[in-house]
Amino acid sequence: MASKPVHLETQRAKLERKERVILDAARAVFVEHGFDGARVSEIARRASIGEGTIYSYYESKAELMLAVLQQFWDGLTLEAQAVMQATKAEGFFDRLQALAQYHLQTVIENNDFINLTFALRRNNSEVSVSRDHLRHYVAVFDNLFRRGLDRGEIRPDAVLWQARDVFYGTLEYSARSIEMTIEPDRDCRQTGPVVDQMIALFRAHYGAADAVPEPDQLALDAMAKELKNLSAKLDRLAANQPR
Amino acid sequence: MASKPVHLETQRAKLERKERVILDAARAVFVEHGFDGARVSEIARRASIGEGTIYSYYESKAELMLAVLQQFWDGLTLEAQAVMQATKAEGFFDRLQALAQYHLQTVIENNDFINLTFALRRNNSEVSVSRDHLRHYVAVFDNLFRRGLDRGEIRPDAVLWQARDVFYGTLEYSARSIEMTIEPDRDCRQTGPVVDQMIALFRAHYGAADAVPEPDQLALDAMAKELKNLSAKLDRLAANQPR
DNA sequence: TGGTTATTTGAATAGCATTCGGTATTATCG
DNA sequence: CGATAATACCGAATGCTATTCAAATAACCA
């Protein structure tokens, strides 16, 4: 009874190790040459493995790339969370700034991967990065934002999905602009100002009003919160519906 | 002296016509099958042309795609300008709303093309959509924004490049979210609210101070909309109840 | 150890973009 | 107009690469 699990364990561990080796080799080659430029033979060579073996781990080159991309996004998620934890200041906007800085830097550095995430969609098979991996990543922002709402740092009528779209969308677009150097003058397109402007926008548009709120405002806020609660409850209900 | 130019003209016209035929066929096939799925042989067949002939017009399949993309972006630019012209209201925000609506719709419909625009970057050769074509497109926004500045509709300290990044970035990100249906509830991710929220953000953040509506009013409007969403959701839930 | 199953391998296959030698079509000029 | 040069066109042949598969090897168990 004891030896069997051990064997199974080592067996599984072996497979997983080999899978990791393939994944690492694939990642390196994809980073170096891009998707089309990457040769499966080179990946096999770097993983010290027969060419055909890859296909007993992954259906196709595209699906291998997919696995690499998912690993990539999971890594981003962990790092983003770590950045949040490492931020000393507890305030919403300080953490948001840290997240923005990290995201912008990452998008600039891994531009190719991020583009491929959305461009790699085969018509026949459903080869696209699992929504869950992306959702996990954006959840970092969502959690931060919700906490800011709870702590009263954000105006209660702020719309989460819009804030998220503005945050990630703007940063990705800025990253592209910076990378392409669409601007004639580079100076105003460094990463610092992009992040600063973004935080300023969030402060002005989503930040709770500094002045003491009017009674009407308080009532409004209470109503907005109530509405959100209702909406969330409904969503949960809807999710449980068999359809 | 007269016949020669005529001949040259017809000759050039002929070549251009054939080029257009190839481009149209290519576009159709690329739209239908994507870049990798598209067969050069099919493009040739649809253009009623020999397979090899394509290569006397375009260096490679990638460069053919490139030409299609450039034509695509030029078309977008013209249409966006037309949308601006067609907007009756002269105000900055009305026109911005029209542009946002058009852009969001376009991005959703042509998501693949737009992704390919940025993903199609070969490592070796400089195969990427000419920056000029993209710059022309974003210039539609830039001109609108500058005019708004001149007319005093926008606060003078607004930063053009940030506004542009927020505008296009957010819309493209929203389009992706809508297409992927990352959200559990679709209702709040239709195009209408996305555009409305975007315009509200621009009004609040970039609008000249005197033109800003009361925040209370904005909040009220938002809540009224939210209420409507809730009501719709409830109706749908009620309809789906089995018992 | 011998038999049985799972894994690995790389040569063979197949599919596709691209090339190239030859042919048809058009332009040029005596 | 006819001859000749130049150009455009074709599609079978080429070369490259992802993918398959039959044989070889390793792992397992009795």
C-alpha cells in the first residue's frame, strides 16, 4: 500500500517535470522568435526531447503556445498581487499607482505575448487563452477597487467595470503608443507621466469628494450602495440558474 | 504626344484594377478564415488569377495582409471623418459620442483585423502596419479635441495624449470584454452604457468647469439606469423560473 | 525474468507559401 | 503592318515545417 502511491507520485512528478521542461523551452523559443518564427524542432532540441514527444504532451504548436500564455498570465497575476502586498502605503490610490506602474512596465516588456493572447484564435478549434486566466488577472484590480469602495475612498456610485476598462485599456494603449513612438517627441511619453496622469484621473473622477457630503449626497450614496448589493445578489441568482 | 499618355494611363489603370481585385479577394478570404487559415491558392482563385501572379504584386502573404490592413485603416479613417461630418450637433461632446459609438462598433465587428494589426510583426523584416495609417486614424480624435480646446469646451490644462489613450484604449478594452463576455451578466456590457460612461467621464474630467453638470444629477441618472437594468434582469429571471 | 503496457523517437507524410522556367500578351519600332 | 523586345502571367516543382505513426525503448508487475 505504501510503495504504490510513492511510485504513482514520482511518476506523476516525472511527467510534470518533463512538461515544465517543454514549457520552459517553448517559452524561450517563442519569446526569441515569435509564434510563426519558432520551430518545433528547436523547442524539442532545447528540451532535450524527441520532436514527436511534444505531441504526446500538447495537441499542436498552437496549444503549446496557449499553455505558455496561460503560464504567463498566471505569473503576471502572482506578481501583481505581490506588488500590491509590497506596497507600504495602504491607501487605494497608492496601491493603484503601484499596480499601474507594474502593469505598464509588463505590457511594454511583453507586448508580443499580450498581442498573441488575443490574436491567437483559430477558426476551427477553440484555441484561445482561457477566460479564467485573464479574469484572475483583472481580479487584482477588481479586489483593490472594491476595497477602496468599502473604505469610502471611492465615490459609491463609481462603476467598477468602467474603471477597470479605463485602467487596463488606457495602460495597454499607452504602452503601444510608447513602443511605437507614435509621438514625435518622446519626452512626454515616458512611463512616469502615463501613470501619474492615470492616477490623477482616478483621483478626480472616482475619488470620494473631499468636502463633507451634502445630506442629499449621503442619501444618494446609500441608495447607490443598496442598488449595487441588489445587483450582486441578482447576479448570483442568475449564475445559479440552470438557464 | 497624345496617344502615349493615354496608353500609359490605361496601362496603369489596368494594373491598379487588378491590384484592387487581388486586394478585395484577399480581404474576403482573410476575413473568412483569418491569416493562418487563409490559403493563397483560394485568394488566387477568387481573384481569377494564377497563384504565382500574386507574388508579382506582393512580396509575400504577410505583405498582402499588410496591404489589406492599411486599406482597412484608411477606410476607418474616412468613415470616422464622415461620422463627424454627419453629426448635426456641433458640440464637442456630441461629436465625441458619435465617434465613440462608431469606434466601439467597428472594433467589435473587426476585432480580428485590429488584433492582427498589432500581432503581425515579423521579427526579421519590418512587416507592420505603417504608423502613418494609424496616426491618420487617431488624428480624427486629435482634431476634434483640439477644436474643443479652442472653443473653450475643454479645460485648457487637459493633456491631449492622455485623453487619446483613455478614449481609444478604454473603448478597445471594452470591446474585447464585450466580445469575450468576461462579465457574468451581459446587461451592463452592451455598447450603449460603455459609450455613455465614457462620455460622462470626459465631461467630468476634461469638460470646462462652467459646463460641468451637477454631480448629483449625474449620480441620479446613473442610478436610474441601474434600476432599469435591475428591473430587466428580474423580468428575465422570473421568466426562466421553472416552477 | 518474461510478458504487457506506456512512452519516446525520428523518419515519413502532408500541407502550404514561395520560386522559376516557360508561355501568352502587350508594347515598341523599322 | 510584322518582327522583336519587354512584360505579365501561369501553375507545376521546390523547399520548408507541423504533424503522424510504426517501430524501439523503457516502465511496470507477477
